[in-house]
Amino acid sequence: MDALVFLLIPIGLAVTAIILGIGIYSLAKGGTFAKENSNKLMRMRIMAQAVTIALMMLFLWLVGKGS
């Protein structure tokens, strides 16, 4: 279980970074895509970030429990 959670953390970090990058790019470019999707991208980033932090906390708890 520790290994699975440990492998999911970098995936969560990458997903968060990708969503953040798309959001920053769309805001910098402007246009209709930014107007229609900027709020949705912000919510998606916050959810991805929360899941990643929860995975980190779960990993730390599992490692501490095993010691």
C-alpha cells in the first residue's frame, strides 16, 4: 500500500502542474476559452491539489504506522 500511494503522489503533482499551466496559459492568451473555462480550471486545480496533499498525508501516516 505504501508503494502505491508513493507512486500516486508524483502523478497528482504532475496533474496539478498541468492544470495550473493550462490555466495560466489561457489567462495570458485571453479570449473566449479563458472566459468560459478559467473558473473551472481553478476548481480542478484546487481539487487535484487537495487530492495530492491527502495522498501525501496518507503516505506519511502509513510510513509512521509501520515504524
